[in-house]
Amino acid sequence: FDSFGTNQVYIVTWNVGSAVPPDDITALFGPNVSDGNIDMFIIGLQEVNSMINKRLKDALFSDQWSERCMDTLSPFGYVLVASQRMQGVQLLVFSKFCHLPFLRGVQTESTRTGLGGYWGNKGGVSARMTVFGHPVCFLNCHLPAHMQNLEQRMEDFESILQQQQFEGGAATGVLDHDVVFWFGDLNFRIEDYDIHVVKCAIDSNKLPLLWERDQLNMAKNTESILDGFMEGPLKFPPTYKFDVGTHTYDTSSKKRKPAWTDRILWRLRRTGSPVPTHNAALQRGLTSWLGGATKVTQHAYRSHMGFTISDHKPVSALFSLHVRHFDSRLLPKKPTKMNLSTHFDAVFLTCDAFSSFRSGSWDWVAIYKVILKYVGDERTPELQLNSEIFWLLNFLQVTFSEEDLPRDDCEYILGYYSNNMNSIVGLSSPIQHPCYSRSGLSRARGLNCLNCELLRKKNKDT
């Protein structure tokens, strides 16, 4: 690894207005989703259908939006590593399969702010994790609506930040993380101008005129809770409110004024002493510059006008997350080897590992199909082995019955889950399905020697 590594993070926010997902949402993830250049996809949804009968069904089965996102991204090698839902507010975090051993300490939180904190139609859901040892937090919010509720939006956001606390490590609060990505239907509006002025500015592409009266832009200069949060320029038209099924702004009797309600911001944790300045914009720039070893670069910030199922248009942003990778001394000097062998009616898996690797009695090894949707889904492992794992010094042996081996004609990956680290710490290379005879002679097609990177834990952050 180089001293610095770059991860491409793609974030989507969409108020879906209780609609069912379209048949094809591939365009939501950019034109080059199939290239595999994106490392993580983060999806924040608001107003997911949360009627009582729908919530009961979703409790028994995966909800439609999660399934549609998994069905879209899993063929390209992405796995759902974190999911959190609070009534209609939902957060999904996908990662490339190969990054799973480097995502640690995954935790989720939710905070209700509707009806004085008793109802989850408004509030925030979050997922935090360490990415190559650096704490990162993704926060999806749905804040109060209407022009006059600016103060309530700020109070709710502050309440969300105060209430969300995580266990372990130095980053216990949202703002303690090296990087925070904050997004959602934040519901900030455009002040002063009436609806005709706003629409004329949109039609004539004079969007900077509207930026000046955008409540969030103005609040960043006056509200201390927003200190350090940054956002790219709003070069796309306001994403609210449209007549459903059209690209036409609200023509109903309410005639809601267009606004940039759907936003994506980020914040770097401040390091060192703050530099005194009376210029808020300069202060934010200095905060970014002092951000330490973690840096964020935004490459794109756009709306997706082609979707018409909701009165909101989805918004996406592409970032480069520059993080300092592990010191090379913390990683294996060479890949360890997993070998499959047979003896009588059993198949053995052996794996070399470092003697300092801390195994646990609740560790397990599973065989996965290469197309994996959700790392935490009990239905995902084709075979999960819980009780036949033995370590002798740095030598692992797993024994399982030949009868239990999968027979589908596709590729598989073995994964080692560490209970101590609460994550997958080892992945093999893909192999063709092993076909074994009853005599125990191997007739495996493809590789019978697997490379598996088992990481050792140096401290809680890494």
C-alpha cells in the first residue's frame, strides 16, 4: 500500500414519496457503475413507505428498496455492509467485496425528532465504521418541512448530533469522526423571492441569484453547529417540488416554491487549535486544510431529473476519500494460503496465519457465492461452519462434511469472520465449485489453492 490511498465514495439522497422503486435504478449510480471504479455506494432514502401493513411485511422480508438496490449493485461486486431504517428514513451502505476486511467497527444509530421525539417520520439514521483505520460516519436526515421552520431544523439537527453515540474507540459522537458525510431531505428553502421570481431564475439559468437566499447557505455563516460543513456549488435546478410523474414544478393549489431541499455535505474533523478569524468562509477553508491525514475531494454534485416517481428528484455526489493506509508493518508481508484437501468423507480447509492473530471461540468460516448481496444476511452464506475451527499456533484447520458442499455450477469465496473484530477479516480468491466423489478424491475444477488475507488487530482503531 502507498502511504495514502484514495477511495471513491458515491452518495445518493432521495425522498421517494412512499413510491415503490422503479424497475431500473441503474442510472441512479452514475454512468460507469459497471466499471467497478467506485469503492462505496451510500444511499439515503426518505419517506419510504412506512404504513403499518408495509412495516410488518418489511419486518418479515427485505423491503423493496433494499432489494432493488442489492439486485442492482451486487452483480457489479458490491455488498450491503450496513443498513438502518427508522420508519420512512433509510440508510444503505455498500462496499466492494475486496474492501470488507478493511471496514471495521460497523455500528448504526437512529434518532427520532418527529412529534417531539416520539415519532420517526423525521430524524436521522447513521452508520459509522473505520475505513482503513480511519473513522467515517454517514448521516442521513429528514428535517422539518416548511419555510418558517428554519429554527426547528437547526434544533433537530443539533439534537441528532447530541443523541447519537457509538461504542468503543475515540469517535463516540458523530463529529468525532475523521470524516462526516451529512445528507438527506434537509428541507431548507429559498427565502424572500416569490414563486414567480424563483421559477424565472430557474428558467433563465440564473441559479446564483437563488443561492444567496438559500437558507442552508445563509445558516452556514451564522449557525455554529454547521461550522466546518462544506458543500459543492448547486449547479443543478432545485429538486423540490414537482408534480409526480412529470418534470413540472408544483401546479397544485398549494404551489410550493421550488427549493434545494435535497443536499449532500461533508465535514473533516478539526485537528489542532482553531485559527481565529471573523470570516466564516475562510474559517471553513482553514478547517478543511487542517483536517489532518484524511482529505475529501468532491468530483460531481448533480440531480437525476429522469426519475419522476416522487415530488423530489434524487441527488448524488462523487467524492475521493484520501486516507493514510496502514503502516506496511501492520499487514501481512505475503498472502497466506488456504488449501482444500480430502480424506475419507471429509474435506479439510487449511490456512496459514500470523501467530499474533487473535482468534475467538465464536469465529466462523462460510462459503459464499461470488455474487454476494448482504454480508450480514443469514441467507447469504452457502455454508456456514461454526464448530469445526481449530488453530494450532498459526495453522488453521476447518473440517466439514463433503455432503454439505454446495453443488451449484458457479464460483465461490471463503470468508473468515472474527467475532473479536466484528467483521470479516479474511477472504479467499474465487474458485470454481468443488466436486468431490464419495471416495474423497478431489475433482475440483479451477484453483484448489486460495489466497486469503488475514489481518491482525493492533488496536481498536485498526
